[in-house]
Amino acid sequence: MQEFFKDVEIVKQNIVVIKNATKTIGDINQQVLLATTSEREAELTSNLAPILAETNKKAAFAKAILQKLRDETEKQKVSRFTHSLTYSPTHPLTHSLTQVEVNNPKLE
């Protein structure tokens, strides 16, 4: 469970970094549009590339962790459902299946 919360914190931190980078990228794009010389435009554009690369890495990492969390959550759901079907005689589906077998015995 500690690993889950650690992963959630990592995702939160990456989201904050991505939000800040998105604002920075927007500001640089605005400055590029307002640039009066091609040298200034090239300088701003060269500043933009590393920010974009780093932001894309953070986004991919956060996305991978989120997918891992989704997969683990789904596995937990399936595990609980299977466990309850296997071990809980009071589970509604188990009860229904038992009733069907009792009320409709197979003729051999």
C-alpha cells in the first residue's frame, strides 16, 4: 500500500512539473510571436526544445505509472471478485448458481 501512495506522489509531482512547463512553453511561444528579429526568434526556439523534451519525458513517465496503478487496481478487483466467488458461500452469484443446481438437477 505504501508503494501505491509513493506512486501517487510521483504522479502528482510530475503533473506539477508538466503544468509549470506548459505555462513556460506558452510564454516562450508568445515571445516568439512577438520577436522582431529572426535571431531572437531562433534563440527562443532553441530554448523551447529542451523544455519540450523534458516535459515529454515527465509526461510519459507519469502516464506509465498511472497505467501501472490502473493495472494493479484491476488485478485487485479481479482477485477480490474471484476470492469472493471461491470462498464466500453467501455471495449472490454463488448462491444463485447453487439454487439453479438444486432446482434443476441433471438427469443422467
